[in-house]
Amino acid sequence: MAEEEAGGLVFHPMDQFVVKPLFGEGPVNWYTPTNATLWMALAALAITALLVFGTRGRAIVPNRVQSIAELLYGMVHKMVEDVTGKDGLKYFPYVMTLFCFILFANFLGLLPKSFSPTSHIAVTAVLAVLVFVGVTVLGFVKNGAHFLGLFWVSSAPLALRPVLAVIELISYFVRPVSHSIRLAGNIMAGHAVIKVFAAFAAIAAIAPVSVVAITAMYGLEVLVALIQAYVFTILTCVYLKDALHPAH
């Protein structure tokens, strides 16, 4: 919130990302219920409500809730099948859960007075590391030592293959870093920009411009919330495909 202090306009756009205990004051420990915990739980409840109520009727002519549930299911199912093939469909439930959680956490974070868990690297890093460890273990379980063929570019000239193998190995271990930072960075940046524009709305001379900018940024953030959930999920499918079919 903007406030007049020492003759200048002072605002703190990053305050909205502070993790706070739900009850009382004090340090935040791993077991402390926080605003992040609350909004992640609300995201999980919203997903459960949508899928339970959306599929309960199973009407031939679906209502709006059923249409949304079927749209999400069909989109993610097609994504998994197109990217990973038929072999990857057995992992569809996990990919669907991942997509829905990120999507709902992003959308709920756009509500006034809410908190966006996906703006925190601690949340997105856990999601990315789970994907990374999962596909790596799966790759070795399914393919054994042949999984290492993912790093050996057999189509390249022989002299370049060791160099490319090192590059491929480094890029593989960077995956969870880029996977998590991309999501958290985009969500945090959008929310911070909206807060900056909102602070300038207190100045009468530029308030109309600020309101227009906030409206435009909010519309963009709705799109970003969807796109970032989609990007995180499709990258998960790509990594899953590498684990199932590692040969270059």
C-alpha cells in the first residue's frame, strides 16, 4: 500500500510475497500453518470440488462445471499422449494433478487479498525436483544403463560427441532450476507490477492511467497464469518422454 512518508511516495510491492503464520506472530517453522499453506489447501479443495461435482452427473449434455472438468481432462490427456505416446498415459494422473494444482494456485492468487504460493521458489522448486527425480528414476528403471544414451548424441560427428555429452549432462541437471524459476519468476513479476501500478493510483493526476494499466496487467496475468501452468506441464511431459524413450 502506498503512503506518504518524508514528502515522497513509498510503497513495497514485494510485501505481498511475505509468508506469515496464520495464527499469532513469531517465526515460521516447517510445521507452522501459514498463508501459503492456506492457499495451497484452498487450491486443492477447489480442484477436488470441480472434479467431483463436474463428473458426478455424467450428463450426455454437460453443464458448465462438467464442461470445464472435461475440458481440463481432455486437454491434459491429449498433451500427455501427443508428447510421450501411449506409454506415457499411465502417468497421466500425476501430470493432471500437477497441471490442476499450478493452474488453480495461479488463478486463486489473482483474487484480492489472496496469496500466490507459486510465486515462491520454495513451492515451485519442490514441484520441479519431484519431476526431475521421478523421471530420472523412471528412466533408469525402464531402460537401465541405456538411459545414459540420452546424453550421447549418436547423430553428431564422433569427435564432437564427448563435448556434446558434457553439455547435455549439464543441461539435464539444470532442468529443475529453469523449471522452477520460470514459473515463480513470471508469477512474482506480474503481481509486483500490478502492485506498483496500484500504488500510483493514489495520485489523482495519473490515477486514470494507473487504473487502465492495472486492468490491462490483470488481464495479462490471467493469461500468464494459464500459460505458465501449461508450460510447466508440457515440459514435464517432455522430460517424461526422455525417460521413456532416451535414445537421441
